[in-house]
Amino acid sequence: MSPTSYSHLFLSMEVQTHSLSPTFHFHLLSQSTTDTNQPSLGHATAALKLQKVYRSYRTRRRLADSAVVAEELWWQAIDYVRLNHSTISFFNLPETAASRWSRVKLNAAKVGKGLSKDAKAQKLAFQHWIEAIDPRHRYGHNLQYYYKEWCKTDAGQPFFYWLDLGNGKNLDLEQCSRSKLQKQCIKYLGPQEREQFEYTVRAGKIINKQYGDLLHTNEDSEDAKWIFVMSTSKKLYAGKKKKGLFHHSSFLAGGATLAAGRLVAENGILKSISAYSGHYRPTDDTLDGFLSYLKENGVKLDEVELHKANEDSDMYEDNNLSRAATSEVSNDAKMYVPEISEGASNTSSSVEEDPLPESVTYTRTLSGGLQSPRAVVPKTAILQRINSKKASKSYQLGHQLSLKWSTGAGPRIGCVADYPIELRTQALEMLNLSPKFPPTPSSYVRIGGLVLPSPYPSPSNIDGTLC
């Protein structure tokens, strides 16, 4: 066979090799061996060899790609742990001064998170920055009272040290008691918690993306206030407001937004939209942008009641909150979580015409945002990998990019073994290189430095050597 013929044969197999099965291979080989035409036997052997080489290359390349996916999943897990480290449960842990400054810098950076995607996004109002920086995320309106008192003093102590441990630890203001300050802590959602509050627009109706329930804000009480924000990625989040516990800043952990306010909906149909938010101070422009987003997704706004931005309404709300009894906060100790209705009803039904996808699939190339569920990684596994990076030899992906990606081999595959087993499993599943069932400790085998679930992936996924 001439080189030109081999070239055409390879190009043909590159398109069709994914559909070839082991049965087809055996049939082709048997037919060729019974043929008296020796050149045909040679062609069949050459075809099988080319298929094996190509599939081997393709498998190695996909394994190399899993290193990129695992690295991105790793940083998702790190961000989640960092966010939890700044919440109440970790507040009493001993920390060095350098660790405290690092944590403050990380929390302050969250105020502008998302601005790189859209320069028109709105950050938290300046008076609420102190809330995002506070490790406990105490309500910024309450902190302002104590911040003003701290400014009047000349204690020479940082504000939070002065407030909790220093000269101001016994200060109890009439405008906001110490007990109220400590109890009204805003819940900042992590990446996984945020998913249950995400809504999408289907057939002109607002639907919970995770559960498929229609948004119905008057289900519990007509006086309940539902708030919403839209992230710079144009993801819509909504939930019931809890005074001193769950506010606009909760959804994105203090990050930037494209729109924020209140809404009223019945069975997924919007009835009212208000640009009221004390945390983000939305403008008429942000409201117009949100309305444009709704129109583009098929929402009819002809009968929707609109309320423009009004700073007086925010001030009125803050004043009411400052006069609220402390017992009211303790009664609202539990954050609202969207309920999963077992039966169909008028108030919580799903759209049958356009069902939502059951799971999120891996649809990206080697660049861009990773859209996938976050893998649950034990803290011990995270600490073990962080400590291993302190050694002289590092498997960090950035240290391994000196080699060319086109070969499909090299240390990119080997470095996958350096990640926690939960991240490796999810990365392989997203590339269809492992079965999708919960792994057990005894269901893993080591192949060439990689830990893969057993039984091995089907021949349609891996049909070549792993060298």
C-alpha cells in the first residue's frame, strides 16, 4: 500500500473509529484470513494496527486532558475551603497575624469578584464592605454603629481586634446591643450551597434549576419578602429574605452583581420586580439590564409591576431592622432552603413541555469556565496535598507545561495521581473514562501510576494501551 493510501485510510478511521466494535474487528480479520487475496489480508492487518495506534493516542490524550480538569476541580475545592474558613465555625481557631491578614485580603477580594467579566457590575455598597471582611459576616448595618465608635477612640488597635478582644469588647450600644450584633450574622453561601437557589427561565416561567419547581413567593406568607441577584455570568439566584441572616450579599458571598432587588411570582410567573437592595444599591440602569435579560428569555413583562430604585425604601428597611427585637432573629435561626415537593401541585409543579436536564455534563474544551458539580473532598486529603507541595519536587500543573501537548503523553498523565481520589474520579468521569457509580475503597486498581475504578471502562472508551 502506498503512503497516499495509508493517509486516506487513516483519515477515514479518524472519523469512524469510535463506532468500530471488537466484534467488527474479529469479523474483519476472519474474513481477511479466508480470502485468498494476500494484499487484502495485508490491508486488514494495517487497518487494525492503525486503529490500535490511533485509539491508544486518543486515550492518552484524554487522560492528559483529565489533568487540566482535575487542576480546575482542585481550585474549586480550595476556594470552597477558604470560604468556609472565614465563617463562624472556624472563628475560634488559633491564627497567626500573617494568617489573619491573608484571610482579610481574601475576603476583601470577594467584594470585587466578578468585575472582570462585566465592568458594569455593582460591588457591595461601601458601608457593607465591613460585613464581607468580618470573619463572622455580622450584618454590616449593625457593625457601622460600632465602627463609628471605634473611629472616635484612639485605641491604636485594629477594628475587629478592638471589637472582640480589645478595649471595645465590653461596649454595648443602645442603637444596637452586643447580643443583637453577635446574633445577626449574614449567611454567605458556598459554591455548592448556592446551586439550590439558582433559577432559570423556561417557557417564560421562573424555575428552580436543581429541583424544577416553579417559583412561588407567596407559598408560606404573603408578607414574606423574596430577594434576587443576577451574577456577572447571568445566573439568577432567588430566596426568601431573613432579617439579619439572609440578605442579597448571601447569594454570591459578597461578590459583584449585574442586578439585585425583590420579586413576587406566582407559579413561575413574575408579578412584581423591585430594585430595592441595601447591600448593592441598584440603579435604574441595572434594573433595565435585568428586564432585558428577562425579555430575551421569553418572559412577558406587560403585566409585571415595576418599582424603580429608591434609596428611601432601603433606609426605611434598615431602620425597621435596627428596631427589631433580638428574639425575632433567634426565631429565624434556620435559613430558607427550597423544598422538594413530592407530589404535583399548582404551586410547585414542573414544566412538562421542556423538562430540565437531570445532570450537568462536561461540555468544555481545554479553556473556559468549568461547569460541573463540585467534588466533595475531605479536609485531610486537601491538607495532605498542600503539605506535599512544600517539598522540592512538585506535580503542580504549571510546572509541567514545558512539554508539548500534541504528544498525548508525558508528566501531565502522571500528575493526575497527585490529586485526591475524589477529584481524579470526577475528572475521569467527565471525560467518559470511568464508570459513573459511587466508588468504594476496594474498587480501585493502579495502572501506570494512575488509580482507575474497576471494572475498567468499556472498550468503546478505552481500546488501546495506556503507555
